[in-house]
Amino acid sequence: APAKLWGGRFAEKTAASVEAFTASIHYDARLYKHDIAGSRAHAKMLAKQGLISAKERDQILKGLGQIEREIEAGTFVFRPELEDIHMNIEKTLVEKIGPAGEKLHTARSRNDQVALDVRLYLREECRNLIALLAGLQKAFVVLARTYQHAVMPGYTHLQRAQPVLVAHHMLAYYEMFGRDRERLSDALKRINVMPLGAAALAGTGLPIDRAFVAKELDFPKITANSMDTVGDRDFIIEFMSAASLVQIHLSRLSEELVLWTTEEFSFVTLADSFCTGSSIMPQKKNPDIPELIRGKSGRVVGNLMSLLMLLKGLPMTYNRDLQEDKEPLFDTVDTVSQSVAIMSQLLGNLQFNEARLAAGLGGGYMTATDLADYLVLKNIPFRQAHAIVGRTVAFCLSKGKELTELTLKELQKFSEVIEGDVFKVLSIEGSVASRVSPGGTSGKMVAKALKRAEKEMGIS
Ligand code: ARG
């Protein structure tokens, strides 16, 4: 077995069970690219500061390049007894290039090194997720365009409430995922800070140049306090909170898709290529994608809870507990990114059934509020108008009629201010068209919202 990089003060060999228990290489190997990038920048800084020679720097850079190629080619041997990705790479470097390799860890600790690796990794993944979310928003814009004039029932309490444009419903999701994107961009500001140079916890007396390393790695700034730097995982929790909200939004959407694809609703048909069947029931076509996305919200929120609990009792500064941050983080990154990507594809592979949507508009007295507003415009106080329309609906229910099926005479029994112009108000189209308040569902307002969304997304 290779000697431990920290073995000097130890009289005994590490127990095999301890090596197995403490190793993280089976999951933190995924940070290899970021670890190597960080080491390259660190080596260049050490040379610029005269802490290593230019020749040693070049040997280090060459060795790191070889290691990177071996990892990518799958020929690199990861050794669990070397614990983690940092020591696997460093030890291999020393084996390859000798004493120059032993200088790489000058003025560096694994505590600031791991903070750097995770920040580099998460910066990349956070940007990737932001881009995926923009793709998802575009899919909603396309649906809003395709069904710009189609009307559907809008619900509260899952009871038919008021008619809305399908486009309005789609653009509601556009807004939700837009906020998610903003939240991730905001989290990115605090992820994108350079930690190297904190060393173990107190900084270093060696003449390093942190700003140089930041510039090399394209960080706009460096962390302010060395102790905070090695103990801080806030940036991970912020990302996971924002990512949890993404998954929860996806889950709400999934719930609607599952509902809408039932025989009972049949508002939406999913393409065969985006559904699966049953092993026993030959007729089945199941919406497994939205179901799985909904199901995966459990692990994403669970991962966030794991990180919060991980930090709860931790004293300053670095504690080995922090190694437990990675699996939940990686799982959240993978799960949320995959969910957003597949949902974007699914949205491009569904169809609204306009006939079914239209059929869903009857029978729910969905223009009752319009009738109340009509009375308000005839100077009836809203509370009185509400009561009048309530009685009218009760009458309709007892007769098995729609509001539009009442005669003017019948309507006038409930209020004498009602005139012939009421029927336009009671129609579904009239109701939708009347909702001209900013943010409302009228064709006019939705066209405006759609234009803005197209502009934001760079679609023409
Ligand atoms: N694998 C460790 C982690 O993920 C790296 C830092 C280890 N530092 C230490 N002092 N043991 O946190």
C-alpha cells in the first residue's frame, strides 16, 4: 500500500476498516477536473511568488496533464486507501514527477482545496441548470403560442372557477421557472468566490497571491475570512434550496399533467414515445415521466434537509462531517438537471385537446363572477351583487340550467338592473376578454405577456 501523505506522526498502519469507512473517492472522483484546475492555478501562483521554480511548475503542470488524460481514458487507478480525490491525484503526481510534486501542497490544505473544488464544480452545474431552465421556459412560450387563443377552465380548490386562456396557464409556469432562474443566479454570486489561501483555517505565513489564483480561475473575488472559508457550506445550501424549489415547481406541473392525461380529464395527450405501458394491462399508457419527477422531489428536499442537519451542531471550522456534503449535493444536481431536461422534452411532445377543454367549460357557472361584476357596474354594492348571483346560481341548479340558458325575464327576477347586454357578459369568450387588468387572462394581456416572454427568451 502507498504511504499516507500525512503518515509522519503515525506509528501504526491505518486499519483497513477505517480506510473503508473514511474513503470518499468513490464519489468525489467526480471532482477530478476541478481539483486539477485548482492545482494548476495554485502551482502557477507558487512559481510566480518564488515558492517553487519555473521548472518545478512545468513538471507539475505536465504531470497534472497526464493524470487528467489517464482519468479521462479510464486508465487511472483510484486507490481507496488514499481517501479522496485530492490525495489520489497528489500521490500519483509525486509518483510520476518526484520532489516537484511534493511541493504542490505548499500553502494549501485539503480544507481550502475541497472548498475550491466544490465551488468550481457547483459554479459550472449552477450555470448549466440556469441554462436548462431557460430551455424549459422556452417550451412554455412555444405552448403558449401554439394555444394562444384556446380557453380552458381555471381552477381553485380543483373546482372549476373561471375560464382562462391555455396560454395564460402556460405563462404562469414561465414565471415560476423564471424566478427559479433568478434565485440560482443570485446563489451563483456567493458560490463564485475563491477560497484557496485560507489553508487549514488560519491563513498562511507564506507569501501567496490569492488574487492571482482568483484571476486564473475566473473568480470575481476571494473569500474574506479564512476560518469562515473552510467551514462555510452556505453556498451549497442556497443552491439546494433554489434547486428544491425548482423540483417542487416541476412536481406541481407533473401533478397537473398526471391529472390532465386521465381519461376523466383528457385535456392533454402525451406522445407515445414519452409514456410507458403496463406489464399486465395491455390497454395502459402511463405518464411515468411526470410521476417520477413528482416522486424525485422527495429526495431533492431530503438532500436539502441532510445538509441543514449536517451543519446544525458543527463548531468552527472544518470538521470531517463536511465530507458528507457531497453525495446529497451530487444527487440534487443530477436529479434536478435531469428532471428539467426531460420535462422540457415532454412539453414538446404533448398536445392539448381543445374539444375536451371546451367541454370542461360548461356546467360550472364559471361566469358567475362576471355577472356579479356586471351588477357592480350598475351600481350594486359587490356584497349584494355576490348574494344576488348566488341566488341565481341556486335557481339554475334547481332547474338544471346554465346561467346563459335563463331568459332575461328570469334573470330580472333576481335584479331589475339586468338588461339585454348581460348575455355577452355571461359568455365564456366575453368573460375571458373582459379580464384586462394587468396580469389578467384577456387575449390582449396574454398577447402582451407572450411578447415580453419571447423577448426575454430571445425568440422571434
Ligand atoms: N475529503 C475531505 C472532504 O470532503 C477533504 C478534506 C479533508 N480534510 C481533512 N482535514 N481531513 O471534506
